[in-house]
Amino acid sequence: LSLHDALPIVVRARTAAALVREEWRHALTLEAGKVGSWVWDVRSGEVACNDMFRRMHALPEGSTIYVEDVLGATHALDRPRVEASIEASFQDGVDYSAEARISATGRWLTMRGRVYQRDADGKPLVMMGVSIDITESKQSADHTRLLLRELNHRVKNTLAMIQSVARQTIRQNPDPKDFIEAFSGRLRTI
């Protein structure tokens, strides 16, 4: 083998090694970011995905995953919203976007994707996307709503109490100057 013949082999080997390193870096980045990634072959129904996606959707390790498996893992109440978003992406070309719970775990995921390949008739062939666990932010938002409802309730109670004190004070002190002084004193006591 001459140096001239060996050079293309070395270049191909370096290129292949660079691709493997880039693929590994990409996989580690998705794992560190807790991002489940997927590629859906629409015709066959097969979904190629990373391990994070499988864990998020409570899908078995090592077996072939189909879109029916993913939809089946989605909470029954959220499935129509997910399917409608997929259909809108197929028909209207908009990005796929949905939030749904996973039946087995109750965890919330946000899912985003896009059709990347269509046939000559415009039918989708390949859709790609990601899933991200948003359970903690959903729980935090629910907790904040609960606290705001409680705060609103307490403010209304406090306002009702102040209005009651004002009515009682004005009955006993009809003169504006006397009212202000008596009312201010009662408010300070509260």
C-alpha cells in the first residue's frame, strides 16, 4: 500500500472518529439536560429514541418502540390533545407542541417536534423532536396558585374586618375628625 493510497483511508478514519465523538457529545448533552429525543418514521410507526426518552415515557429498555407505545404511555385525558397537535403538524405544517402526563408515573412532559421530511404528495415521512420533564415547574405553578388563592381569601377577610370596624366607628363617632382619630386607633390595634 503506497502513501498515496493510504491517505484517503486515514482521512476517512479520522472523519469517522470525529463523527463518533460528536455523536457521543450530543448524547451526553441530551442526557445531562434530561432531554428525551426521538425520530419517528411515520410510515412504519417506529420511534428511534434515546434512553432518557424511554425512561420519561416509562417504556421498556431494548425493545423497538412504536408511536402507539408512546401514545399508550400518555395519560388518557391528555392523549386527545397530543393527537390533535400531531395532526395539526401533519396537516398545517406547524410545529408539534403538547404537554401531557405519563400514565405510569403521573409526571408531566412538554413535547416539541417538527416534520422534517415529506413525500411528493406532502405526506409526512419523518418527524423529530424532544420531550422534557416539566413536573417540578407544574407543581411549583400549582403551589403558587394555591398560595395566591389563600392570600386573596385572607385579604378579603381583612378588608371585610376593616369595613366592619369602619361602620362601627362611624356609628359611635359621626364627626369626621373624631371618626379619623378613633378609626386610626382601632386600625393600629388590629
